[in-house]
Amino acid sequence: MTTVHARGSLRRRLLLQLLLVAAILSVALYFTVRALAQQAAETTQDNILIASATAISEAARAERGQILVDVPYSALSMLGSIAEERVFYRVTADDLTVTGYDDLPMPPATSEVGAPVFSTTVYKSDEVRVAALPRRLTVGDETVILTVLVAQTRLGLAAVSLQISIAAAAAGVGFFLLSGALSWFATNNAMRPLNRLAQSVERRGPQDLSPVETSAPTELVPLLQSLNTFMARLSASLARTEDFIAEAAHHVRTPLATVRTQSEIAMRSVRKPENKQILREVIRAADESSRSAGQLLDHAMVALRSDNLEKEKLNMKDLAQDVIRSISPTADLKDIRITCSGSDTTSSVEGDPILLQNALRNLLDNAVKYSPEDSRIRVEISEDTSTVQVDVLDEGRGLGDGDRQHLTQRFGRGDNVKDIIGSGLGLTIVDEVVRAHGGTLALTDNPEGRGTCASITLPSA
């Protein structure tokens, strides 16, 4: 049998590719969620800062040539919701500090009046977010630019970012696990038609070369068509081979019969012992060749019919008795008695009558050929709930000491029967017929003494 070397698993390859895509999407999901959430948090902080700056700016007024700023409590309290958060503010008029922290840095660039400006800087060893809101304010006869700066540390934003990162990581891991489970399910589902096709071909018998008729995905149709085409070519090749063997065996048997007849006539007319011995060897060779040709013909017929069994309900005892009647003349020449025992009505099977007759005939022919004169051959038929068993027991030479599995192979014969003419195909034919019917052939010693017990077991009807 040719060994097929596997080079990787298609299922594993598909699953790994899907998992790789899932991992890439999970990482992309993590960074996307983190970036969007952080941007949303920064936007929220900026909105709160500008709301605080607007409240302070609206509280500023000019009286008697001076600028007064009453910083509302709510303006700063909305920024200090987190205990560790620090808030700073500064109000300037034309770059002169009116109130607040004098060293709170101004944004690097200013904008039009009324438009807020945001910047991030380091103040008092902390990173702060600064919002600047300029407005015009009339003081006496002059107009000044009043700028309100509100700054807040980013500790709260960092805490929010950490929570968002953890949530995004959990979402990414969950997405990957879910994608992995779905990938495994999708891979198994995608490979199922291929597995069904492989199992359909694997369940076939060695002689079944009929086309594979099953539904398959579009991608598997070319493979299925190629497989059916190959089996059709193989079936045609085997049929031609079997036909050739059958025709060759048929054409060989007639000349061999002529050779045997002429050799027997010649042996009556010769006187020298050495010439008689030569003619005996010729007759023996002709008999052996003729038998082999006949067995080859039977084997070809078995091989052809095994593909398309013509089954019908058969009573095994009736079938065995018909075979016994056909082989009795040969057994009578050696004074061999053949008996048959078993149920007359219930021992039935579903099978091809021609093939089963051929199998029983080969078993009985072997039993007669290897049994001594004035002996007995017993055919015993028994059954249970699911099988019917036919045992053929003889009192011949037995199976010998060699490998018994070799006896069912083509041209395989025991070491103790080399002096008897035989083709080595009889048990091969029996074994192929029984296996074609879903049964088994067993060869054991006769439990009652010398000889062989050949048992065939078939499913009951």
C-alpha cells in the first residue's frame, strides 16, 4: 500500500488564518476604542474648562475705572470633582494679571476675541490642560482685552484613560475569544463536505468503482468529477483485464484437453517405463494447467459479479445440497460420503446464488481433493439472530504448519499439499465471494480430529 505523507492540515491552516485575522481585528479594536474614548474624555474636559472660563469671564465687570472679578464658586467646583485634581485660574487685562496665579502661562498663541484656545503644559510639576477665553471689556474710555485662563491637572483624565484601556483590552480579548470560537465552528463546518466525501469513498469495498453520487460545494465539484472519471477509467481497465483472463483461460483449456487425451493414448502404446513416466508428468501438467485455467475463469467471473451482486433470498441448506449433488460423482470415485445437516426453513441469506454456489463448490472440491479414500465430509449449517454459518469439515491432511493467512491469497497453497494438483485460487475465490456479501471466512483444524474446518459466516436475511 502506498504511504501518503501528510504535509500540514488544511483544517489547522484555515483555523490559524482565521485566528490571525481575529487577532489583528482585536488589536485594531483595542486601539480604536482607546483612541476614541480618550478623545471623548479630552473633549469633555475641554468643554468643562471653557464652561468654567465662560462663567468667570461673565462675572468680570468694570467699575470706576477698575476691573472687578467675582469668581463664582461653581466655576471652579465643577472642575474639582476628583479629590486629587488641582485647579488653577488667572484673569489678565492686556497681559496684566488682575487676579489668580501670576505665573500661570498663557497659551503659545491667541485667537480672535470670543474663541477659546487650548493648550497642554507643565505647571507646578504637573501636566495641566489650559483653556484661554479672551473678550473685550470697556474700562472708562478704553477697551482692553480681558483673558480668562482656567487650568486643570490631568490626573482624572489619566485615571479615565486607564479605565478605558482596561475596558478596551477586555473588549479585545472577548472579541478574540468569540472570534476564535466562531472560527473553529466555521472551519469544522467548511471541512464537513470534504470529510463526508472522504468517508463515502472510504466506506466503499475494494471492488466498488461506481461513480460517487453526492451533493458537494462548488469548489469540490472538479475534484469529484476527476475522481469519478478516474474510477471509470480504472473500472474499464479492470474489466478489460478480467475479460482477457477469461478468454485466455477458455481458449487454453481446449488445447490442454487435447494434449491430455493424446498423452493418454500415447502412454498405452509405449513400453519403456521412463517414457511412461514422462507421459504421466505431461498428463499431470496438463491437468494442473487445465484446473488453473478453470479457476482463473471462475475468479474473473467472481470479480465481475462482485461489483453488481444480483441478490435474492436463499436457503443455505438447499443451496449446499445442490452443490453436494453436483460434486457427488467426484466424491464417489474415492468412496467419500458427504452429509449435510441444518435447518430446512430458517437458514436464509440475501446473496448472489451463482457466487455463493461457486464458493461452496470450491470448499467442497478442496475437501474432496485433500481427503483420503473412504472418509467423510460434513456440511453443518447453523444460525443465530443475525448470521448464518456454514462449516465444511473433512478428514484430510489439515492446514499444515505454515501461515494460514497465506492460504486465502492468490496462488497460495499449504506446504503439505505440494504433491496434489491445485491452482491456489479456490480459497481466494471463496474469500472474495464471502467479503462481497459482508461475511467472513475462517480456516481452523477439525475439532473432532484430523482434517480441516472451513467456516463461512454471512448476515442472515
